[in-house]
Amino acid sequence: MCLFCKIVNKEIPSNVILENDNFLAFHDINPKAPVHILAIPKIHVDSFNELNPELMSSMTEFIQDIAKEVKIDKSGYRVITNVGDNGGQEVKHLHFHVLGGARLKWGHFSDADPKNNL
Ligand code: 5GP
Ligand code: ZN
């Protein structure tokens, strides 16, 4: 079972923000911004490549609810999903990063590690 499936099953603890039957949102263990939340489907989906557009539809609403829940919906935020090697995906269970709480930097091509620029 993958790391995030274990988090869904509560085999690995996480700091949950929001949860419903289909999705879970929890704080990233290594935050890259004052607010850094991961939103995942409870079913295992490898990456955005395999994401069913119908599941994306309800995931959209879930991510919007996260932004409201942590009060970054008005100030602004960034939603990112890393896909595969060039995208820098480390955990092979689809997740959306929701980043906010400060003015975020931009520029993903200027460094060997794309995540240094978040
Ligand atoms: P990726 O690099 O795959 O786009 O993002 C994986 C994210 O998962 C990283 O930001 C990393 O900090 C986070 N992460 C890895 N292991 C854990 C964990 O055990 N708990 C939590 N809450 N986040 C994790
Ligand atoms: Zn999984």
C-alpha cells in the first residue's frame, strides 16, 4: 500500500484539515509556504494522468472548500499537481498541493530542482 493510502487508512497519522467520503486534505509534512495542504482522493490514483475527469469535478469543489476552510480563498493561493519525473512527483498517489498564506514566488525552469522555486 502506498504512503498516502496509509494516511487515508489512518495507519500513518496526518494533520487533517477537511475530509469527506471521497477526499482527504492534510498539512504537508515539509511545508513550502505558510499554508501548504495536500488534497488527495481516497481511492488510489497514480497521478493526474490517470485522473477521471468526473472525479476531478468533485475534487475541484473539495479544493475550493479547503481554501475557504483555511481562509486563503480571498488572499489567493496556488494549486499544483506534480506529474511524473519531470514534474517532480515523489509520491505516486495523486495529490494537489494547495499553497498560500504569503506572496508566492514563480519560476520553475531556473533551477535543477523545480521545487526550490516554490
Ligand atoms: P510530490 O513531491 O510528490 O509532489 O509531493 C509529495 C509531498 O508529500 C511533499 O511535499 C512531501 O513533503 C509530502 N509528504 C511526504 N511524506 C509525507 C507524510 O508522511 N506526511 C505528510 N503530511 N506529507 C508528506
Ligand atoms: Zn495510494
